[in-house]
Amino acid sequence: MLQYLDKALTDCETLATHPDPTAVSQDWLGACQTVGNILLGMGLVEESQNWQRMSLDFEPDTVRFYAASGWLYIRCEAWEKASYFYERMIEYQPDNADIYCRLAKIYNQLGDYKSESETLHTLLSQQPEMAAAEGHHQLAKVLEEHGLSDQAIACYEQAIASEPEATLSYYALSELLIKQGQSQRAIELLAQLTQQIPDDATAHYRLGRVYRQAGQYETAILSFRQALKFDADLHWAYMGLLNSLLQLSRWDETIESCRGIIHFVGEFPWAYCFLGNALAKKGELAEAAKSHQKAFELRGWERCAEREYEFSHTWFSENISLWERHLLPLNEPDERSPIAVLSLGSSDGSSLCWLVDEILRCAGDRLVCITEGASQQLQQNLAKLPESDKVSLEIGPLQPLLEPFADAEFDVIYIQSDRKQGNYLNTLATQAWQALKPGGLMFFKDYQWRDETDPAQSSKPGIDAFIQSVSSQVQILHQSHQMILKKVVQEITVQEITVQEDVKEEDALHA
């Protein structure tokens, strides 16, 4: 139907731009009714009625025509055509800020970020009095995406100045300030927001999160509790509270809080995960194992309890949904080739058992784990696997033991070494990359681990340096507390290295 709509709107445009509108009034009536009938056939009832009303105009309203046509193509997601009509609207209404903002959004959909930025710059520089907070916020996002952090910060600040309760601009600016290492400024900004909107639970939660990231755990706890005062169902605030309590080694208070959440709020897997880790810190290993089994059961891994795996300290239950999203497709072909997985390190043994139970289900599948030390608990859990012969455990230094493996041998490589320093991970990943098949996935367990004594040796700089070194062969699938990469067959440019999925706002480890 879209081709008929294109033809009908072309006819309407000829009439709408006629030098003598009164001379075409009768033709305008029929042309608008034709568009209305086409829209009715497309199921766009409200839009059809609008065009039927337009047909009753004595003479064409050119601006109204371009606005209605542009909106139709937005509804149809025909962005190129939508951009044409909004560009024409600007010719007729150059002072209309809404048109600039909408056109900028259309350019964004087209991936034409240069035109998007130029459109917003035109609005904000030539007509600043016409731009609302939304326009400044939108331009700030574009500038941030292009790495122009200082300009983005200025635009976010202008958005806030235009609308003091523009919460999204506060949140986006605080995140950008944190990335720039300006945590104190982010704290001051969010504290200002909580004063502007004192009953906004999300604002208090965000403030608590920045306090926690800055290591100010006591103050973070106060903010998280204030958030829960205004919204008792804000799960991220519970996670932030529990995380801060753990950081302060307040095991009893963490345990009591977890049990209160489970009893009064709900049986959430993350609550059992925190409970298990707090119990393990107190040495109550049997109870810790039961809590983790419950967390895994709620995440869909029922075999964990059935086979009586015992894990004392693990966060892996919070990663299962992420892993399923990327690994379950490996099992979709009815007749697939055997899957080979390599784990470099064994700091979280639950991930190994889960891989064998849930992913490596076919004959010929195998898991190789190279680790500098295998705990008794890990060996006991692996022995409980019905197909323990699928697992090969090699104990010793990772890099020498990795050397014998052939190029392009593994479908999945998981780097979970106890050594998390950036330089080491860069070197290890570079060596392991050769053993990864084209199309294979590489997981990093601790992308956001921080070395408090030497920040330059935190995990992130080393992993980022590795990604840059293989930039023509890598696609980033996920980036948060964990990093997931895909080894692409064709070469891509550095500019095309983008995160391919929306990252959840938070996770239990970093709430």
C-alpha cells in the first residue's frame, strides 16, 4: 500500500504548493479523500479521519499538509521520506523548535548523526530561546555519542537550566561525569535533584549508587533507604543497599535484610544470591549453598539443587539470563557440530557446571578448564556431573598450558582468571584470541574490576587495549560488569565497533 500512498501524497503536494490555492480547491478535496481511503485500508483509522477533515479545507494549508505527511511516514518508519517532509516544513516555519527536534530524531533513525547534530546546533545556536530542555538533552546525547564530552556536559547543563526538574538530563549528566572521573560533581548534581524533587525514589537511588561507586558506603546506605521510603518496590535500591552492606562487612545486617526482602517483598533470585554470599562470609557454608541453589532454581537452573552442587560464594546466578541470550542459540540447530568451550581460570565454578548442564548437551561437546588452582569444592562439584568426562581440568600457569591448543579450536572462551590486572588480561586475551573460531564468543568475567592501589592496572584499560588491537575482527555484544565479544569473519572498521544490545541499567554486582 505504501506505493499508493507515495503517489497520492505526491499529487497532494503538487496541489498544496500551487501558486493559486483557490484554483485547486476542488482537486484538493478529492486528493485528500484518496489519501484518507488509502490510510483506512492500511488500518490507520485516526490518520484517515484527519485527512478526511483536511479535505474540507477551502484551500490547501501547505504547512499542515507537510506536517501530516511527515507524521504518516514516521508511523510507517519510512525515515527518508519523513525527513523530506520535515525539511520542507522548516522552509515554511524556520522558528518552530518542535520541527527541528523531530527532524533530528528522524536523522538519528537514519544513522545520519552529522545531520542530526547540525540540525540541533542550528536550533540551539541560532534560536536558543526556542529550544526546550528536550532539544538540549537530545543534542547532548549526540555529542556524547561522538565523544565530545565537554560540549555534551554543557548541553545537559543547559537542559537542566531550562527545566530544573528534567530528571533524564540529571541522570545522563551524572553518568557522563562519572565516566570523566568527576564523581564528586555527580554527587553534587544528584543531591541537587533530590532537593528539587525530594520524594523521587529514583533520584535518591541514583545518588546512592554514585556514593557507592565512590566508596562512600555509609552515605550510600542512607540514600538507598531514602529511595525505599518512597518506593518499596524499587529493587535496584535493595540491591544497592545489600551491596553496600557487604562492602562494609556487615554480614549479619546483610543476612537480616535479605531474609526481610524474601519474606516481605518477594522471593527474588538476587536476594538469595546476596544471602548466600553473606552466609559464606560468616562461615555458614551449608546454608550458603542452599541459598545459592534457590537462586539458581529461580533462574531456571533446577539441576543445581537436584544434583546437590554446593557453591559458597558466587554471583553467577545474576549472569544466567545474559549468558542464555548469547549461548542458547548455539543449541538451536537440530544437527549441530560439537561445541568446544575453554575456561581460563575457575574463580566461579558454578559457571562451569551450568555450561555442562545447559549448553554442552550433545555428544562430542567438551569443556577445557585451565586454572592455576582447582579448589576441593570445584572438583567435588565437577564430579557430580553425569557427564563429567566432557570436562578436562588442567592445573598450572594459564599461558603455557594454552599454547598447545590449535588455532580456531574453541566456540566459546571464558576468561575468569583470579589475576585481574589489565596488562595481564590484555596479554592472556591476545593469546586466547587465536584459539577462538571465527564467529566464536569471548567472555570476560570482570570488566569493571578496579585496582584500588593502581587504577591503571584495573581490568577495563587492559581489556579495552586488547579490543583496540583486534578492532578489525571484533564486535562488542555486551558491555557492563561483564564484556562479551564476537570474533567476526569479515573485517570491520573501528567506527563500527558498537555495543549490539541494550544494557540493563544495573546489575546486582554494581547496583
